[in-house]
Amino acid sequence: MGRIKTIARRSFLVGSAAILGGVAFGTYMYKREVENPLEAGLADGEVTFNPFVKIDAKGVTLITPRADVGQGAYSVQAHLIAAELDVDLDQVRIDPGPPSAAYYNGVVAVEGMPIAATSETFLARAGRGASDVVGKLMGLQLTGGSSTVPDMYDRLRMAGAVARETLISAAATQTGLAVDQLRTEKGAVVLPDGTRLDYVDLAAVAVETPVVEDVVLRDPATWQSLGKPHQRTDILAKSTGTQEYGIDLKMDAMVHATTRTNPAIGGGILGFDATEAKTMRGVQAVLMITGGIAVVADNTWRAFQAADAVACEWGPSPYVGDTEQQFAAVAESFIEERQDSRFKDEGDVTAALETAETVLEAEYRIPYLAHAPLEPMSVVVKLSADRLDIWTGTQIPRFVQDGAAALSGLDSEQVHLHVLMSGGSFGRRLEDDYVRQAVEIAMQLPDTPIKMVWTREEDMTHDFPRPLAMSRARGAVADGAVQGFDLSIAAPSVTESSLGRLGQPAMGPDVAIVAGAWDQPFAIPHYRVTGYRVPAMVPVSSWRSVGASGNGFLHESFMDELCHAAGVDPLAERLRLCSDDLSRAVLEEVGKMSDWGRDLGPKRGRGLAFTLAFGVPTAQVVEVSDTPDGIRIDKVFVVAEVGRVLDPVNFEAQLSGGVIWGLGHAMNCELTYEGGVAQQDNFHAFEAMRLYQTPQIEVRGLENGEKIRGIGEPGVPPAAPALGNAIFAATGQRIRELPFSKSVDFA
């Protein structure tokens, strides 16, 4: 519990770092109050207490500004507010709200800093506090990095508590009773005689009531829903097929559009012939846009067909365009001039490797991967002389707003972004390229609502993928122990590529190149992790669990190799080396769950992997069988430490989903290029794990830590190495390149 001040009706000052006791940055800009965006356009009788709660004659609205891309973000945000406000979620409206600096993310920037999650030094705490400063000063409204819960945990509960106490104050004013005689229950203030004053009916009084600035957050022991299994707010709609996503939006007089841009990334268009397309049924226009063409028709299917009928003359891609050439460029980057970071350098690695009895060397490769959300990119736009409306699912609403404003020549305040439910993202909706295309179309067709939808092929081949990477590792073992670990990773910079497209600078080393590798909690005597930045090739971006998604494979596969070379048990050796109590508990628990050490019998194997990513220590054990039809994944055990599990059902779903996502891509997926053109353009060539291949997954969450963590991404990094280590245990075959299907078949 905590006594919180500084929340006012028109402002919302407190950020997460301040709440949690982080370093205070006393600059004027940081302390300056953030305007409550809900104030704009309030009607008579409507009241807002802060940027997260609004009440009008129709009911209560909870603002959930972090994007829901399938991870249940709307639901958990609503539950956090409701836990303090005392409302049932089936009685309220949930709205993502407008783009606003009030909804800045004060946590996500930490992932871009070289701060180990286990570090509590002054500099580490200062760095985390600086993340809140950066988020606030930039007005960084962004969903990503598993930051929704850790960033909003206190802010949303405070928002609910402030609204609750102000409504009680309003009821006291209306009834003449003392505040301490009143309580709240299910959307009403309850008087001593049991009379209920609904929040909606108190709104008119609350408008004139000073906002209560001192609030006491409820003891989690009194929570009715949080911490217990509960339904996600979208579960009924998603279970019955009635959920409306961005692609489902319709409006009167709407026309339909699609685009084709050069399949050779960045090659541009030299010219086109639309003679045939213009004669096709329903086609209304064929337009030039940046890098390609757009077709406008009376429905999406006809737009797709007509776009295919346009004869385009494309330019060559300016990038390194063939996969083997791309890997060659990566291989050439392990040189001093391209060293980007060395955040981990303990002991004397060079000497240890020179004098060790046994030295291992290994090279690993991971491929480009597409995001491939089930709902391809789509957006509805309408541009008039002084207003642009945009409806879409996005993780970066303020960047979308600013980008559209710059393109259309309007001020940002004239761009009205309506955020919609997304059918998946995995990082894809951190980009605004598709919105910019739609705005270009709207600039040529003003005063017309235009729904722009990409084909699956356009979506996958114009993705900004997870970058390919290579590692070169050397390790020393002696006396039955891992003594030296020297891991070098070379990859293009996600940060440089992504921020560049958003018009933002990327300064300093890119932590993503070595994330999930340099910051692992192992006290190896001689331990070094070095990052090398590969010159930019195909533009890349964040993919679920970002750098750790591949680095978990690079680090934990080689760790397994060293353990076997040392002749020690992989779990026992990790426990011996572990330098963090929370991580050790995770490893011990996964060992108990999986009955580690039990003989599985012939042609079966068990692999262990551990990755600390996004502050969450996560361990997985994968069990496989070597069958006549190939490798069958039998069972997976997962343990993660998150400080507090807010929803056990969604916690299990997120971790299980992360495992399936990680295993499926490790088994089958890669994005290869020829002449700058992605060779995989749909799911038939980018195959996820099949339903019959899905193993039993047993999940357990630990709550030993003081910090609450997010769980959307940490389930991914250990999956691939745990599978690779299991295949080695079952077959003796060590696979050092993803996807595994290049080397083995899967049953």
C-alpha cells in the first residue's frame, strides 16, 4: 500500500519510477504536469478524475492505453483500475483512449540500456529512473517489451483509487454524511443504511467535487479478482467469433484499397501500366504511391485482383539481397572496427582459454523471421481539409499520429487516431508504413473513407523481420566445471533500423544485439560477451522477445555444450554457477517439475534452457522422442518468476503461447531473400507448429521477487535451445543452425 498525492483532475504527474522510489529527476520538464486528454470535449455532466477514468450518463469508461495485440492487455489494465474503483467489468466500457503524452511508457526504455535486471547498484537504479524521465519527456506512448504490467501496475490502481475516493467525497457532499461512514461496492457508494448511490448518478456532483489527492491503495489480500483466475474481458467475443478487429471496420460510403510495392525491398517503382486493371469490375482508381501503386475498388477482393493485373517496372533493391551474401556480411563483422558492446567481461577470458585442458569452439546461425500476424496490415482513413481520421490497431499511436500529420501537412492535433483491437502483432505494429500508404491514398481521394488492406503476400514480403545473426563461441572446461565462456554475437541493429524509420536517433551501443546473453546470472570465472554491429542490410525490427529471441539459443546451446564437455549435469552446473536467488529458485523448480535426472528410456531425451529476459528468469525443460517419423516433442515444463501473478489463467496462456511460438519457429521458420525479395510469402512456406505436434505444457509461476514483471515475451527465448539440447540428448546430434528442420524431421 502507499499514500499517493499529486493526482489532479486536469493532470497526472506521477510516473512509475517515482512511485517505486526510483531516482528523482527534479527538472522542470520532468515535474511538469501532463494534461489529461479526457478533458477535451467533456459534455455537461461528464466527469474525469485522471486520464484513466471517465463517467457520464451512460456509465463508467476505463481507459486502457496499452495496445491489445492478443496478449490480454486491455483486460489486465481494466482489472487493475477496477480493483480500486470497485466496478464489475461487465458494467463498464473499456476504451484505449486517444494518443496522449499522459499515456507515456516509463519502463520500456530500460530494455535499451545496459542494465542487468539483477543489478541493484546506484547506477542501475538511476538508469531505471532515467527510463521514466525519457518516457515522460518523449511522451513515449508505446506497447512493447512486456512493459504493460510493470509500467501500469501502480498508475492504474492509483487512478481507480483516486476516482473511488472522489466519488465517496461527492456522496458525502450530497448526503451530509461523513466520508468514513461510506464505502463502495460494485459501481456504487453505499450508505450506512444500505442505500446505493450509483457512480453514474454521482457524476454531476463529482464534477464540482475537488479531486481527492491522498489515497491509500488496497491491500492485495483484499482483491476480489486480481491474483485469482478470472475471465479476460475479450474472452467471450474471441471464443464466439464476434470480436471485431481493425480489419472488420465498416462505414458508410467506404471504398476499398490495397497496395503493391516493389517486392525487392527498397527498390522503388520505375513505371507501371494499369490498362488492364482499370477495365476490371469494380475498379475505381489506380494511383501511384511511394515505392509502388495503390488500387481502389468497391471491395477488397477486387482491389487485390486488379493490383495483381497492374504491370509494374520495379527498380533493383539497394540492399544485400541474397541470404548467403547476407550471412557472409555477418561473418565478416566479427572485427574490432565493428565491435558494438562488451557489457560482460569478467575474469581473464584470454588466459583461461589459452591454458585450459579442454577448449570448445562453435559457430551458430539464426535466420531472419517474419512477424506474420494473422490479421494482415489494415487501416481506415478519411482526410478532409482540416482533419484526418485514422482507425487501426497500433502499438505506437503517437508516432502514427505525428507521421500522418507530417505527411498530410496537418498539425498533429488535427489527426485523430482511433485505436482498434489487433489480430496479432509480435512487434509488427510497432511500424507505421502501412498507415503512411493509406494517407497517401487519402491525399489523392479526399473526403472519402478508405479501407486499405494488404494481402498476406504483401504483408509477409514487406515485413521488417527479426534480424539474422551469428555467434562464435569459445569455452573452457576443467576439473568437471565450466571455467570460461567467450561468446561473440554479430547482428544488424534493430534499434538503429526501427528508430530511424520513426525519425528518432539511435545513440550508443545496441543492447538488443546481446540481450538475453550478456546479462545472464551466472558466475563463470572467466566470462565475456561481445556484440558486433553488422552494417545495415534488409530493414529489421523488434520481434517477440527482440534480441533475446535468438540470443537465448546462442547462449544456452553453447552452455549445454560446455556442460557436456565438462561431464557435468546441465542443471546441476547452472545451479552451481547461478548468482541470483530468484533465478536459482526457477531452475530448482523446473528440475522438480520435470523430475530431472529420471531415465526416460531409449531414443528419448530431455533438454534444459534458461534465459533471463525482460527481468523475468524463465527455465524450460523439453522432452522429445526420436521416432521413425522424426523428432516428436512430448512435453514441456516452464517456470518463470514474475513477482506477482495477476491472472493465473492468462499467465499460463502467455507462457504456453510463448513456448509454442518459440518451438514452432525454431522447428520450421526462416525468411530467406533472393535479389532482395523475401522467398516466403505466406503460411504454407512459413509453417508454424501444427496442432498435432503441440506438446503437453506444464506452467508454474513463482512470486518471490519484489518487482512485478510482464510475461508476454519471456516464454520465447528458452524454447529453441531447450529443444536443441533435447534433440542432442536423444540423438547425439548437435544442431547449430535454425530452423532445426534443415537437419531433422519432426513427427
